[in-house]
Amino acid sequence: MSEPAAESSRDFAAAPDAFQRLWTPHRAVYIEKGQGAHDDDCPFCSAPDKTDEEALIVARGVHAYVLLNLFPYNPGHLLVCPYRHVASYDRATPEEVAEIGSLTQAGMRVLTDVSRAQGFNIGMNQGTVGGAGIAAHLHQHVVPRYGGDSNFFPIIAETKAVTQLLGDVRIAVAEAWPSSPAGESPNP
């Protein structure tokens, strides 16, 4: 017998209503505390020094690497980051720009194969005012999209139900990632 995906409001401690409760406890830290300040320890600078599993890295290039977003909008939400600590796209080198683009394309292909993504949101938020959660280190979002994946939850509750564990998603994406072209080092 399988467990129900949501709790009936009849069994909820608060006043009964017509809504079902979908529990996403892994999001509580982000909702309660936000991402926090990263002035002293840039998570995108420290990630390449960790194991791929620990840092959620799925692919490493010469000038940039790809990791899962710790607070994904959808399962498979990737971030493409240059190794170099640079804040804005106009400050990236031509080599960094080219590899960010190449890794983004590879990520789209992998997510289409692995999770049957039907579309993508791709973009960079530049600066705090532009919406970057970590404004000091350039990163491009690759968010897989699916028909019907938008609902009231992110708008009203400021949270998103993510159906897969990050570790499971990292393994699936990393295993499906194409090998590096000959001669390219996977580390900076």
C-alpha cells in the first residue's frame, strides 16, 4: 500500500479546510533564512574544490563548470559558472563565454534526454538589483520546464515542490553528460 502524496486537511492540526498539504521540509531553511550572505565565502569559488557529489557538480570544463542549484525551481535546475570569480557577463573572457554557452547547450540536451524537458528558461541575473542571489559570481541558470509545472504554489507560498532528491538528480545528469572533447582538462 503506497503512502498518499498529500495530507488530508481533516487530519491537519489547524482549522480544517478544502486544501491538501504537500510537505517540502527541505525548502524550510531557504524560506526561513534565505540564501544568506556570501561575501567571505563564495559558494561558486569553493564548489570546484569539493567532490562532485558534495558540491552537486555534474560536469567540469576548462573555464567553467555545471552544478545543480541547491534551491531548484524544477528538478534538474542547473547553474553554469566560470571558475574565475567574476561578477558580470561583460567581464567574462571570450573563452569563458564560449564554454558557458557550450555547457548550457550540453545541459539542455542532457536534461531533454534524462528528464524529458519540454522547454527551458535560460538566463543570468546580473547584480543584486537584477535579482542575482549570489551577485559577486557570474552564473547562468538552465531551468527545465514541463507542461503544467507552474501553479499557485510558487506565487502564493513562495515555494516549489520538487519531486526528486538533489543527489539522485546529480547522478542521473552526471552519468548522461557527454565526455569532454579530447585534450580538454576537466579541472581548471
